[in-house]
Amino acid sequence: MKIPLETDKYYHIYNHANGHEDLFDNEGNYYFFLKQYSKYIRPILDTFAYCLMPNHIHLSVKIKPKTELKLLERCNTILILNQIS
């Protein structure tokens, strides 16, 4: 069952690897995760705390207000249109 995240709300998000597997095998995996997180997730939410462990993660976040998300969407559209021209 999907539960949508609401704007301007706080969430504790966590994820655990399957069985005894690890999410992060080495130090480079942590850096890669944080780089991707900054690129794709940070624009849509505010992060208050995070904890990355070998087999699971915890995030304390707040989804940004609708006004900020709409502005981000407009900016992305303008960037795409400029790249096409």
C-alpha cells in the first residue's frame, strides 16, 4: 500500500537491507549515497538528521512546502527548455 508523503510535514524515514546483507560495503558507498542524496532528494526536502549504517539508514526530514516545490518545478522546466534551444 502506497502512502503519499505530504508537503510541509516531518517524517522519520528508514530503510534496511535484505537479510544479513549490507547497503554500504565500503566508505566509497557512503560518499556515493550522500552525493546522490544531495543531487536528487535535498531539493525536495529539508534534512534535520541522518544516520548511515552498514545495513540500514535513518533520515529525519521535512518535505518542503508546495510553493517551494512548484518553484523548483518551474526552474527545472526552464533549464530543460534552455538545453533544447
